[in-house]
Amino acid sequence: MESPTLPSPPASSPDTSVLVAQLTDSHLFADADSKLLGMNTADSLQRVIDRLLTEQPRIDLMLATGDLSQDGTIESYQRFLNMTARIPAPARWLPGNHDEYLAMNQFSAGTDRLKPVVDVGGWRIILLNTAVPGNVYGFLAEDQLRLLQNALQQAPQRPSLICLHHHPVSIGCAWMEPIGLRNAAEIFAVTDRYPQVRGILWGHVHQEFDQMRNGVRLLATPSTCVQFMPGSEDFQADKEAPGYRWLRLYAEGRLETGVSRVADIDFEIDYSCEGY
Ligand SMILES: Nc1ncnc2c1ncn2[C@@H]1O[C@@H]2COP(=O)(O)O[C@H]2[C@H]1O
């Protein structure tokens, strides 16, 4: 007997999302044995990358949001590149206050690594330089604000994520108030005019932060090395573990995100540590 014709299975919906991984504030040195507040920063970055690769079967883009280096040396950028080469995805870097932009730029010549706009899946990612040479605080120069405005104006149909190093809002640590983005009102004056902006993402604060402002997700991420204590009045390190942030970006504009920290790192915070 002839078997009945089976109905064809429903077409599976295409995967319209991309996975972005953020690594921030790795503070690498020319010397692989150097420590920050008692933590070997190359070792902790290695463990964070191990975890990232275990947890994320597909990564579409890796973002490094500043302070890749503690000493601004070419050797430290080479180390960051060598270590992150295990991540099978294109990468974009932006500078933080500890980075030497000229060294980063020279090191990245001929690559797309420092290009400030990248489209991935249905999204547009815009990376801004908030570093002010010789200072810990951040500021968005006129050219960066113009770049932001143009990148948003040119792709109104693309949900957008803006990345920078310095925090544009208070994160609740009094000692970090003066070292954030000094002209944050100017970035919000732009983003408030473009409804496709879905997120603003930064580093610098070495702790997790997740709030909404005018429909925009404001996100900060733990460092891949030592952490700072949330809610602290004065400088205070935290014993929380290093980590990374993943962001799943859906073409229709939805953003899912979370932080993952390494589980097996043991260290003593050493405030006498050189360089900090
Ligand atoms: N013991 C300390 N007291 C006050 N500030 C510090 C101390 N150690 C480091 N910092 C600063 O705190 C900043 C936090 O962000 P950065 O890692 O960019 O750079 C850090 C240093 O400039």
C-alpha cells in the first residue's frame, strides 16, 4: 500500500540574530607576568576567553571597549591580539584612558580593527573615542559627535548600539563621578533624536551596570581583570571575578544581554601594586 503523503514540516524561521562578545579593561602589560592590584591581567584575560569560547558556540563580532593595555606598549597590543585570535570573529577596538591611541593605531595599520562603524546582522555598531590624552576622564570631541550623528542618520532602519570607554551616567560610585564622560549631555542630545538607538555600552567602571534611559539600554561590563566595588564612596577594589558580556542582537531591534564571570580564580587584592 502506498504510504500517505506527509505534510512538509513548517519552514524553520531563519536565525535573524547575531552574538556580540564584549571584552573590556584587560589592562595588559608588555611583561606577561605583570599584575594589577594583585591580579595577573594576562592570566585573567586567558580565563575569560576560555569561558567565552566554552559558552558561546557562535560569535559574530568581538568588541574591546578600551584599556586593552595598561602601559600603552606595542607589545601589550600584540599580546591582546595574540590572545584574542582564538575568538573566531572579526574584532573592533576602541581606546580607553590607559591606551596609547597612536600605538594602537600604528599597530592596527592596514586592518579594520579601529574602524568606528560596523554593520553586523541587522544592526549598526558605532565605536567612539572618548579618551583624552593624559587624563583619566573622558570627553567626546566634536569629530566624534559628528561621526555618531552621521552614522545614525545614514542608517535609520538599523537598530544601533553605541560603544565607548567612559560612563555617560552616574554608576553610583562617588569616586568615579569625576572620571566619567564629562560631556555626556552631548551624546544624549544626539541619541535622543534617533529612535533606532537601542543600547549604549561601555567599560572603565570594572563592574556590571544595566539601566534604561529613554528606551535605551545603558550597559557597563566587568573588567577581564580586577573589579571595583559597586556603590563605593572612595576607590575600592572588589573580589568579584573577571568576566565578559554577551549581547544577542535581533534584526527587529530586540537586545538580550548578560554577563558571565570565570568561576575558578583566586587572588588577593594588593593595593601596593605598582602602576595603580
Ligand atoms: N588607589 C587609588 N585611588 C584612587 N584612584 C585610583 C587608585 N588606583 C587607581 N586609581 C584610578 O582609578 C581609575 C579607574 O579607572 P582606570 O582603570 O581607567 O584608572 C584608574 C586609576 O586612574
